[in-house]
Amino acid sequence: MITYRFNPNVSSLILEVRLEYVYERTRKMLFDTGASLTVITPRVAEELGYDLSQLKTASLYTASREESVYQLNLRSISMESGKILNISALCMPLPSELKIDGLLGLNFLRHFNINLNFEEGILTFIPLEKYFVRN
Amino acid sequence: MKDLVNVKECEKLYPDEWLLFEVTECDEMNRPIKGRLLAHSKDRDEVHKVAMEVKCAHDYITYTGEPIPKDMAVAL
């Protein structure tokens, strides 16, 4: 079980995860159950070793508009004691006011049973063993 | 070569900045605990430039202030 403590009054939950492609990069990402897919910024994609000019594009539908974004596949996303392999992600800029490097969306989160305990400020991830590769 | 530092202690020295570390040691839960501070700046792009030049095997970039402004609501 992976446990994070958080302030129940904060407006968002930020988690530290390790992303892997060519290089390993530990970055802070927003826990976002409203995002279908995981998102990283173009800067992080380049830092991981992606060549943006070689990536395919996809249409993204947000609450207010449609836009074109890059598609990529991360080798893994690690969270404390293990990792989930082969996670698809979109690559798009986030507002500069947000000091985060991406969003952890449902395509990553669905590999866990997740409990958000607002009374005690505890977020727990119970990995689904068939997907979770332990370190 | 830059000195090894304790990551959490170093973060306290640079409030409201982006920090780039080369990670040399993680704890048992894989969180970076020791490394070399390669860059710090108010501007994420400045840190990105250094990360792209150095390209170490494992780096850690963090912002030491509030990641989302208190007066800002987020709907992504």
C-alpha cells in the first residue's frame, strides 16, 4: 500500500512520481481523476528524451474546446515501491501559473484501488498486483 | 563537480524557485534524498535548458513554492 498525507483543505493534490523513457525524471504531477489520460508538458517530454517532431498528434476535447496535442508512450511511471509499465500520455502545455509538470490521469490511476480519506488527510493507493512491477 | 546535498534541506534555501537536481541517492521508497543541485531559477525554462544540456540519467525538478496559487481554481 502506498500512502500520502495531505492537507484536506488544499485545492489540489500533487504527487511526486518517476517518469521513464530514455531518461528517468522525477516530477510533480496533479492527481486528476477528471483526466482520461495522463498528461506531461512538452518540456518534460524533451527532458525524458522524446523528439517532439517525431510524435503523432491527437485531438483533445476539453470542456471548452478542441485542440491538437502530441501522443506518446512512457516506458513506466514509478510510485514509491514499484512501477506501471507502458503508459500512454498526451503532451501539451499547461498554464504557466501551475507549477506542476503534468497530470496523472485515469489511464494510470486505474491500476490501483484508491482511497481518499479527507477526514484524516490520507490518500492511499493499493496496487493491482497484475500490473504493478515491484522494485 | 558540484557537492552532494540533502535534497529537502537544499529546497529550504530557495523559496518559490524551480530546482534541478542530479539524483544520486533515493530512500527505500524511491524518493530522491541526495544529489547535486544543477540549477535554480524562478523560470522553469531556465531549469529546462540546463536539464537538456546535462542530460543526467536521473534528475529531479521541483518547485519549492505553492504549486497552485491559493486564489486560483483549477478545472482541467
